[in-house]
Amino acid sequence: MSDGGGQEQARFDRTAGSQRWGGAGPEREKGRSLRPLLGLMPYVKRQQVTAILAVIFLAVSSALNLAITYPARFLGDAGFTAANADMVNA
């Protein structure tokens, strides 16, 4: 642990994570199979109820995320009109 008074310098690999979007990354064949995920099945089977609930809550949260746009659009379209200008400026 240093108190900041010494001349120690942090050393780290500056090349790690330095690739940019579209930059050349390590080349590998594209996987076309989900078979490697079958290795997770023993763990999923042990937590079957948790996995099912996770999928259900993921679907519910996605539906709610999509549904929130309708009231927001209504507020934007109907709420900010010339007839309601007094409410906006209040």
C-alpha cells in the first residue's frame, strides 16, 4: 500500500481492450450450434423454479418496457397542445 509519496507507477497492459468497433479482432469460426450450452443443463435443472421465474419476469419486464411508450406518446401528443399551454407553463 502506498501513501502517494513514492515514485511507484501502476503497471498494466495498455493493449487489453484497446480494440475499436470494426477493428480486427481474433478470427474464429462462427458457432452455428447451441450444443455447448447443454453443459449448463445440470445447473439449470437444480434451479428449475428460479430459471422459470427468471424467464417469466424477463418477459413481463420487456412487455412493460414496451407498454410505457404508449402513455408517454399520448402525453407528448395530446398533453402539450396550445389548449393546455397554461398547464405546461404552471
